[in-house]
Amino acid sequence: QVQLPESGGGLVQAGGSLRLSCAPSGHTLFNYAMGWFRQAPGKEREFVAAISWSDNTTDYTDSVKGRFTISRDNAMNTVYLQMNSLKPEDTAVYYCASYSKGLENYDYWGQGTQVTVSS
């Protein structure tokens, strides 16, 4: 059974930092691009960041550029999202997901970790 458990969420003051981790079980990161998404209350889930398998190319939504960094450690089978200079509008449930080239879409999802940024 594939699981993508996220960890590292919590409550932080504006301007603070958190690092999210995603360490899949039953699923290797080998040859998979990985992404982070978030969903704020009353809003649709949105893309945050992604990292490729082949050359670690990264992509970010505009609102987090310069503040968030996605990275991966393939030996540890873990993906990270370093979040700095957090803002109250970053408050959301953050999800890890793996990308299927065959489906051309994200197919496996974690259950999410809550990030709350107080002003």
C-alpha cells in the first residue's frame, strides 16, 4: 500500500520558518517527479512547488518564489519543502504528491499536514 506521510507542520509566527518532509512508504521516489500542494479553508487546492527526478529542476507558484525551497534526497526517499518568511496567507493544509509520467498527473497523495501562520 502506497503512503505519502507528511510531517513538519505546525503553528508559527509570521516571518518564521518550517520544513515539511514527505517520506513515502510502499513507493519509491525513483524516477518520479514530486510536488507540494496546499489547500486553505474555503479555497481550492493549489500547486505550491515541484521538483523533477532527472535533473532536480524546480518550479514554484509565484506567491512562494524566493521564500520556499523544494528539495529531494533520493537516498533517503524523502522530499522536503523549506518554508521561510512565512505569511498568514500561507496557512493551509499542505500535501505531498508524486507525479505519474504515464498518467501525466499526480497520482499518489499524502493526507496532509497543517501549517498555521499567526500574524
